[in-house]
Amino acid sequence: MIDWVAFLLVFGTALGAACVLVALYSFGIRFLATPPPKVVRADGSYEPDAPSRDDEDDDVDTIGRPRWATACAYICFTLAACGVLFGIYLIVPALHR
């Protein structure tokens, strides 16, 4: 006889854990894609998002992503990795001894 309540509990937990891990990884990638802050001109307007493009000399912007975005990305990746390792710990019986 199949215990349907236990089956649904395992299914719901696995689905929820998968959604959380995918969301954490996605947020980490999104934080790494955070653009640098816009530069404010003296008159209060903002610089254009990118320099004009020319084929001979591409300007490299020295302003990178904000430090808080990098820290949040690494935190999200760390939490996702911990979740994966905990799942492996739960699956492999030899680790429980």
C-alpha cells in the first residue's frame, strides 16, 4: 500500500527545495549582471549609458559593478551550494554513519 501523504510530502519538499535553489542561483547571476552606477554631470543630468562605439578603439569602463552586488551574488551562490551539499548528504546513506 502506498502512503500518499508521505509521497506528497516528499514531492512538495523536493519541488520547494528545487525552486529555492534555482532562485538563489538566478539571483546570484542577476547580481553579477548589475550595471555600474550612472555618472552624474555637474548640471544634475546623467552621462549616457555607454560611450559612443567606434570600431578602432573601444573604451573600457573602469567603474565595475557595486561591491554590494558582488557580495550578494557570492552569498546567493554559497547558499545554493550549501543546499546542494545538504541534499547530497540526505541522499547518500554512507554519510549518515
